Amino acid sequence: MGSITPPASPSYQKLWRETPCIESRALSQVAGCRIFLKLDHLQPSGSFKSRGIGHLIALASTRTTRPHFFCSSGGNAGLACATACLTLSHPCTIVVPSTTMAFMVAKLRALGATVHQAGRNWKEADTYMRETVMGRSTEGEEVYVPPFDHPDIWEGASSLVPELEAQMKAEGGYDGVICSVGGGGLLVGIADGLRAAGRTKQVGILAVETEGAASLAASLEAGRNTTLEGITSIATSLGCVRVADRAYEVALQEGVQVAVLSDAQAAMGCVHLADMERVLAEAACGVSVAACFDGSVRRGLGRGCGDEEWAAKKVVVVVCGGSIVSTRLLEEYREKYGGVVEAELEMQRDRVVRKVLKAKPVERKDLELEGEREGWEKMGKVDAGFQQWAVRA
């Protein structure tokens, strides 16, 4: 990996920033281990995308005299591109799917971006931009900005790891990272950062998706990187029908686990994060928080650990973004999904019991049914009772 420091210029230094990492005692109590929150929703654009896309734009700006940046995005990538271009005084054009919320389109335009809407998902919007929009600009040299699939973006995203290494040093390091997966840029960046730090064997990764946007999980099940027919999840920032090939390769590595949670879990994860820590995050981030509630974090990062050993583990949840959220939306989530997850609790119990009865002896131990019962009891105190499928054993 090359340097993850942008070119030496006051403007470039503003494209992304070091963000705080704080311990959440409330989430730690629920998860059974020490949970820390890496607050990347505090980036200039409102999400971790400022790291990767900011890095790509910074590098491209040194290679091109009059760049005009083009990005296809349903939200956060477009915001990161528009924010960086505004900082550097470069023109940019953003193409978003037709399903993108009106207030997000307004945000992009307020940042000075030219915005087009086309397609039902990111892939269709991206195709429209490449085939129809690009090539018509008269403002400088066109530069394509992919939302997640580019080495410069992964390199920028990897800057999160050196920050964690420094911030968690006083705690004796950390044992795992939980991140949400859309196209996989953050996952690749974290994996590359851990490798550069020589920490791959010491730090596990739990990659989390939502049902209806689980392209990585579908690929692992198929045994090859595959493409979903469409996106149905409320976590629109995770709405990629196909992950980057590099993300699929990372998911196959030892120490990387993948879990898929429901939209209800993701929504209530946002609600709980706001209630517990006064942090507003969107559903794409809430799904990673939700992994603390249903046992996913322990199954993914603490398999084989006894209760005492697990209690000492330190896990970082990347709070990846909060641009597509409001207090009104959180109240809608609470009203719509608070009861849903309660109703799912008995269904989840029945499924796990049946799975244990069918499992081989070694798998029964891995499922740690008693631990899951304890988790369910905790979940009942915070309106939980989530569905969860561990994609990888």
C-alpha cells in the first residue's frame, strides 16, 4: 500500500479527518464484551466515504489540471464526492437512482453538484452515467469516481486502521471490528489496513449486511461473486447488487465472518444507538449496531470463548454514516419495527432449537445455545428479538 496521506495542501487536509473512538458501556452490557464506537459519521460528508473518495479525488487532482468528477451514488458516496469537490473548487456531476430520497438530492445540489436521477438501483444509475451523461461535459477533463471499487478508495478507507491502532493502544489493543457491507470498500480498506499493521491474525472482522441487500452473503453461498436481481432493503446505502471482486476475496479470508440481519434489526439498531449514545445513524450503520444485540458479534468474533474471556474482548463498531437519517425517521422506525422484532423472538428461538437438534456434535457446541438464550433475555429489555442468519460457520 502507498501513503494514505493526501497531498500537502491546506485544502486537501480537509477532505477527511481523524474521528473519535469511544467506549459504549450500554452496548457492552448487551453484547457481553467491551464495545467501542468509531464515529466516522463525523467525517465532513457525514460518512466514512470521505476517506476513500476524498483520497481518490485528492490524488486525481494532482494528475489532472482541470478535473470534472462524475460519481453514481444513492447517497453517501455522492455526498463525499460533492463535499470534496466543493472543498477543492472542482465541478462534479452525481447520478442517483430514481428511488433516492428528495432531501438527499437537495443536499447534493446544495453542495454545488449537478444531479441526475436514473435507474432503479446503483448499477442502473452507474450505467446511465457512463453511457449517457459522461462525454457531454465541456468543463475540464472527466474523472470517474466509483463508489467503492477502486484501489485509491480502499487505500483511503484503510486510514481508519492506523487511527484505531493509536486510539486503542491505551486499552491494550482491540480484538475485532464490525463493519457494514454495501459494495465492500470499507471491508477491503479495513482488511488492507490490518494487513499493513501486521494485525490480521489478532483482529477479526465481522461484515454485516441486511436482507434484501446481501450480495456478499449470496456470493459466499454461491461460491463465486454473484449479482442480486435487485435491492429490497431499507438500508439504501447498502444497495449494491454486486460487491467488488476484492471484497469477495477478503470475505474468504480466515478471520473474516459475515452475518445477515433483517431490516427490522437495522432500523432498531439505529433507534437503540440514538437512545443509548445520542448518536444518529442510518440503517446501513444500524445493522452493525444490531449485531451487538442478537449474538452475532459473539458468534462471529468470539467463537470458542468462555464468558470471562469474551467479557475481556474489545470490539470496535464502525459508525459509518448518518446522512440519511432524522429524528422523525427514527420515530417511524420505533413505531413500525419495535413490535415486529418482539414477534420474531419466538420464531428465532424455534429456528435455533431445530438447527441445534440437526447439527453435528461439534456444531452444537459452536452454536452456544445457552449463550443465545441469555442474549435473548437481554434483548427483551431493549425491544429486541431479532432474526439473524449466520452465513458462514
